[in-house]
Amino acid sequence: MADAARVNNRGTISRNFLNTLKDSFPAVAVITVVIMLIFPLPTVLLDALMAINLIFSLLVLLIVLYTQKPTEFSLFPTILLVATVFSLALNVSSTRLILTRGSRFDGRMIRAFSSFVVGSGGNEGIVIGFIIFIVIIAVQAVVITKGATRVSEVAARFTLDSMQVKMMAIETEYSSGSISEEEAQRRKAQVQKESDFYGSMDGASKFISGNVKVGIFITAVNILGGIIIGVVMHGEPLGSAVTNYIGFSIGDGLLSQFPALLVSTAMGIVVTRAAAAGNLSDQVIEQIFSRYSKIYWICAGVLVFLAVLPGFPWYVLFPMAALVAFHAFRIGRREKKTADFNKMMAKTGAKKEKAETAEISPVVPLDALSLELGYGLIPLVDKEKGAELLERVQGVRRQSALDLGLVIPKVRIIDNMILDPSEYCFKIKGVDVGRGKIRMGHYLCINPGTASGELAGEKTADPAFGLPALWVGEDRRDEAERAGYTVVDPPSIIATHLTEIIRRHAADILGLQDTQAILDTLRKEYPAVVDEVLREGKGLRVVEIQKVLQGLLRERVSIRNMVSILEAVADYAPVSKNIWFLTEKARQALGSQICHQYADDDRRLRVLTIDPELEQKIIDSKYETPSGIVAAMDPPSQQAWIRAVSRAASAVRGKGWMPVILCSEAARFLVKNSTERELPELAVLSVPEIVSGIIPEAIGVIRPENQNVNSTGSASAGSVA
């Protein structure tokens, strides 16, 4: 026991030491830079710091190249400042040592870098090194830094100018109910982050330009001051002093400006990628090397022409022309398949147009459900490759008919050149309801919570449910499956997303004509039921039956048992034709189906209940509008109510159960209506829906903290017992 205690104490001490070291690292780094500016450093330490500067600059460039979005590297402006100051401090330290020691200077990094870059000794090497140094300075100052500075200024100006418009657009979406409060806050924070980032980059670009100017000045001081000190104070011959100090100065200048060149290149990449998102290498392959076969054929022809001219290296140009021609052939074959697919779709449309008159119809119908594909995803519906996606879509339609009782119209699949090549989009009656991106030749790996070990891959999110996921290549599929990941191929990703789209928007898909078709089909087997519902005087109109069915589908209640639904509606239609009232009665008729939808295998239905005082407050907030009843609590009460339900639901999910609220019949619709926007997946049942054989088990109560309503009239957070 004592040994274990000592081990634990040692572990705690080591963790505390590491945490202290991590917290104090920035302060230590700043103090180190100041010391470098004031006190002389030993050459060994100077060599180590110069190596760190070089590797750090390379690391910054690689991070920028592999960052998905420029604003993800929000620390970059600060990194620019730190890298610039650190590089200048090294320059000052090396200048002090060179001028102090003269020919006895033994800085290995400066000597080695100078010899490696110059490539030859003597005066010739000094001249070559000096020219290379001037070229690097010119490239950095005139080309990269100046261009990046201008781009950062424009990006910052336009980002700041558009910030207010973007904020207003987000506020409009939130006010219309298109997005939740959390989503609105997230988008606003992203806009603010983007504005801050490009504003900082505008100022940080001046660090690089200043570093170049100071580097030129320090090099000139090294050369002139070194020659004067060497000849006058150290008594060195003029030729020897010129050779030594110019060589050291060139090596020092190159070693300080090369890392600065890497950082300035990284800055240029960041500010020029303002409108891009995703991996830079994927963008280059997609936008340069994956389209326009004609231009590659022209390039191959030019290379062949140059190869046959006298004096040109044909042994280099001919192989290069062959490679370019092969790449053009591959792109052309892919373009031909895309064109064939477009022709096939055009022929299908032409057949429909032949039956029409020459005049354009005054009604341009929209597809009930359509799937638009970027041209990179067309192979998924290519019949030569099996058209696997078409079969999956048919399977989804059949399964949705069984699960929801709703026959989904045929899904129209079309190509859309406006989309990214790897992007797809679902639309219901012309409105975008969901989209995602597919990496062809890769598999989506999702950790179900039981996977063992880490799996390397490109991070992404499952388009259907937003779960964290990884893209892995085809060669690593077996590895992912052995590790316990759920591995999904591209057609299954789209099919799963389609299934979820149908579940969420089934009420929008069900139209008036669809409802009439359901009634016509049902009349063949159950004419008495349909006639009773639609009888004149006391019956309902088809549109009213449609509203009842939409109310059920909106809460993911299957309408497959249409007989029970119509019988319940026929029973209560003489009492009231209120859609809300009839929908509740239809739910009660489907009580067994609904209960088994949420109950466990042991027929236990674990539910949250609402404090009676709070439930009565919700009932009292009922307000009738032309489109139905709504819960009209004041904003503070509504916000407190949502917080209470959210916390209670999170606690239930934490125990592995689905959050289900059980309340009175009078409150059920109001509870669902008041939580629909923030918690659309929340299930709300009424007491009359509980059938015999189902055992309800209360696992928590949503209540105010003090069993009271506070001074603002709002309920505080709920609790789970």
C-alpha cells in the first residue's frame, strides 16, 4: 500500500510539473528571446536554435498546406509575430558572435549552410552565395510578401464589409425558424472568427515585409562592420577579412531568410485560399488535373513539337509528352461517360416532350423528391458499373412504405454541374433538404462506441446524422472492420441519408393527390370506412384527412394502419373537425403501435413526467391561430422550459434510454409544439395512448428548481430522479 501511494504521489507530482511547464512555456519563450537580444549565446546553443527555427518554419508551412479551411489555423497571425521576432533575435545573436570572434567563429549551422548553398570555395563561392542571397531576398520581398500583403488587405476589407450582411442573414434565418438558436450562435461565432482572422492577417503581413528589410540591413552591417573590425581591431589582412566576413554574413543571411521564406509562403497560401475549403492537394487534383482533356492533348502536342526540333533534349520531352497524353486519354474517357449519361437523361426528357404540344405548359411541376449528383458521382448510377445506387434507392422506397405506410414517389436522379464533383443534394419539391460529400474509392468509418484503437484517416462527419467519422482508402477497409468500426460504402451513405430525409420530411412529401390515391385504394377493400369518413354533411374533406396524416407523419408515426386511423376520425368527426383534436384521437387509436415503438423488449416504457404546476402553465399558454393551436409562453418562460427539457433529456440519454415525455391529453400537443424547433427528435405521449400490457416507468420529473415560478414567470431547469 505504501509503495502504491508513493507511485501515485510521483505520478501526481510529474503531472503537476508537466502542467506547470506547459502553462509557463510562452513566458519562458518570450524571456529566452529577450535574453538572445541582450546576452551573447554559445555557438552550440545558437546552432540548436537555428535548427529549431528552420524546422518550426517548415512545420508551419506543412500545417497550412494540410489545413481544411484557412480560419481553422486561427493562431497563424500570432505565429507570424513569434517566428519573425525569434528569427530576428537569432540574427542579432549570430551577428554579435561573428563580429566578436571573426575568423575564429565556429557556428556549424552558418558555416555548413553557407558551404552547402554556395557549392564552391574561394571568391567564386562568395559571389555565387551573394547572388543567391539577393535572389531569395528579391523573391520574398517583391513577389511573395508584396502579393500576400495586398491580398490580405483586400480579404480583410471585404470580410469586414460583408460581416454585417452575414449577421443579418443569420438573424433572418433564425427568426423564420429555419435554424435553431444554437446553430445561429455557431454561425455568428464563425463569421466573427473569420472577420477577426483576416483582420489580424492584414496586420501580421507587415511582420514579414519588415523582417525582409531588417534582414538586408543586418547583412550589410555584418559585411561592413566585420571588415572594419577584422582589419582595424583584429589586424587581419584585407583579403582574408573580406572573404571571412562576407562568407559568414551570406551564410547567416541565407539561414535566417530561408525560414522566413517558408513562413511568408505559408502566409501567401493562407490569404489566397480565402474562398476555398478542404485539403489543398485534393483541390489541386480536382480543379487542375481532373478536367479539360483538350488542354492536355495540346500540351502533349507542344512537347512533341519541341522534341523534334534540333538541339532540344528529345529523351526528356518524348517521355513527358507520353505521360501527358496518357493523362489526357484518361480524362477524355471520363468526360465521354459523363456525356453519355447526359445524353441518356436528355433522351428520357425528349420522350416526355414528344407527347406535349409545341407550346410551353403554364405549369412547371416540381419533383416530389429528387437527388442531384455532382459529375464525380455519376459512376454510382452508371449501368455499366452496376448502377448500385439505383437499387439502393428502390430498396429505401420499399422499406419506407413498410415503416411509414407512405409510398414514396419515384426519386428523380439528375446531374447538377453547379455542385462540387463529389457533392450530392436532396430536394423536396425544389427545396434543398440535405446534402453531403462522397469520396469515391473510399469508405466512411463510424465508431459505434465499441471500436478498439485509433484509426488513421481523413476526419469528416456522417451526412445523415452528423456523427464523427473517417474516410479511409479501400486498402484499409479490412483493418477498420477488424477494429470494430462501422464501414459504409458510398451508395450506402446516400441510401442511409435518403432514409433519414424521408423520415424527417414525410409530412412534406405527402400531398393532396397522394391522400386521394390512398383513399381510392382503401375504398376497394374497406368501402364503408372510407364512405363514412367522406360522407356529406358530417364527414371530412380530403384536405382535412391529409392534415391529420401529416400530423402523424411529422412525429414519425406510421400511417400504414389506415383503417384504424379513419375509423377514429369517423368516430370523432361529428364531435369536432378540429385537426389537432382529430390527430390526437388518431394517435390514441394507434396507441399500441406507438407504445411498442418506444418500449423496451420487456414492454417497459421509461418516461419523463412534467411537474403538474408546470404542465398547467403550458396548457394555459394555448393560443389558437388560423393554422392551429400553439403554445404561446412568454420568451423567458419558453427558454427556461427548453433548458429544463434539454437537461432532462440529456440525463436520460446518458443512461442509454430514449427520452420520452408522458403528459395529459390536453398538454401533449402543446408540449410537442413548444419543443419542436429545439428538440425535434423528442417523443411526447399522452396518458390515453398507453395501452394495457405496456408498463410505464417514470424515470424523472421535469420541474422548476424551487417548485415555483420565479419573478419573470419562467420555469428553471428540470431534474431527473
